Amino acid sequence: MRAAIILSGLGLLAGVVWLGVAPEDDTDHLLISEIVAAPLDGGGAAAFLTIENRGAPDRLIGVESRVAEATLYSPEDKIGPPVPVGASALAPDSAHIRLQGPLETFRDGALIPLTLTFANAGQITTKAKVTDPKGQGRAEEVGLFGIGEICIVGEGEPAPTIELSVTSQGDGWRLLIETEEFTFSEDFVGLYHVPGMGHGHLYVGGMKMGRLYAAEAYIGALPKGQHEIRVTLNTNDHRAYVVDDIPVTAKATIEVE
């Protein structure tokens, strides 16, 4: 089966960039888009992307580039992050692509070739054009600022708790999230912090599945093997809640045979 990739972002050593699209294959089941990136501590860049899988579950097992040293950062799944049926993403707070190379490699307007290797879909190659969103007033749209920050719950404020249960449903999995002193809300997302309010972030094997604005979610079919499902509670401005120096996080492990 042929597959294709659409890329739309990458990172520059000196700042965040947004990449345009230059696909080289036609697609009928994999669509990759919305790539953004940020500089890494000590140099280099990190690339992030969204994957829409309209076929069978898969895994992303490698990445390479002809003009830079490219590695797949996947601390939660050494084989490579799962690509479930539906939408998932490489993100700043999950598995992502890291690039090293001379600064001129990522100059404004440069085309960066990337080849992603999937366990089932095989290699998918594309080219991406580097542009700078800051100069276009798109920094907030890119949304890379404040990533990784935490919100330590203060004295007298609601102290959220979380529990997670996972059950099989059809070819996928149903998640139920139980919380106390926390309200899921989309009303103020990206705006100001309201203690005890916010949303969740959902991860599977290091792959980010998106934000949760309700106490339940569904994950599509996954490749065979063991997968860790993780949910964090986050503020309206995307910081992770921390109570008594402990992140408000719940985990569950499932086995797909």
C-alpha cells in the first residue's frame, strides 16, 4: 500500500520555524501534517508532527535526512512510538525528531529533506521549506512557548487528583478518567489560569494523542505489544499540575496480542 506524508514545520538553531509542505508520494492511508519545531538546549533542532492514520496500526521506527543528523527521540518506547488508527502526534512533551547540523542548513527558505520509516508503511520521504513564524506574527499559532512548565498548586487552592481505567472496546480502547478538585473545560484554553480548571494531555507509548476536555476518551487500534497509556492534568495555559512535588498523572499498561 502506498502512503504519503505532508510536512508543515521544522526548527532552527536560533529560533522557532514553520515549514511548508512538499510531498513526494500520493496517499491513501497516512497523512502527516502540522510540523513545528524549537531549538534544543546545546544546539540543534526538534521537529514535531501530526499523523492521521486511516489504515492499520503502525509504528514509527526511524527518521533520516540527507542534510542533517536526524534521530527519533522516543524514551517511552525504544522500538519506536506506536501510530494508532486515528490522530496522534510527535510533540515537545513526547516523542519527537531531533536534528543536528550546521546553522546554514536551516536558513530561512531552505528545503529540508526528511525520510520517515514506518514498520508497515515503509519509508515516506518529503521536503519542507523553512520559514520564520516570528516575522509573520505566527509565534502564538505555533504554540511552542511555555512548553514543559509546571503549575505548583498553592496553599488553599484546589489540589487535583486523577485515576485512570482502560477497557477494550471494538478494535480500540475506552478511557475513563476520575478526578477530584478538577474541572475539565475548553472555555479558557490558552488563556489565563483558573485554579482547579483545565484539560488533560493523553499519551500512548510516548506518542501524544491530544488534549482531553472531558473525563473519557477513545484510542484506536494499536500495533501488537505492550503500551503505556498516560494522562496528565494541565492548566488552561498548558502547564502541568503538580501537588506536593508530584505531577498529577495517571498511567495504565495494556497488552495488544
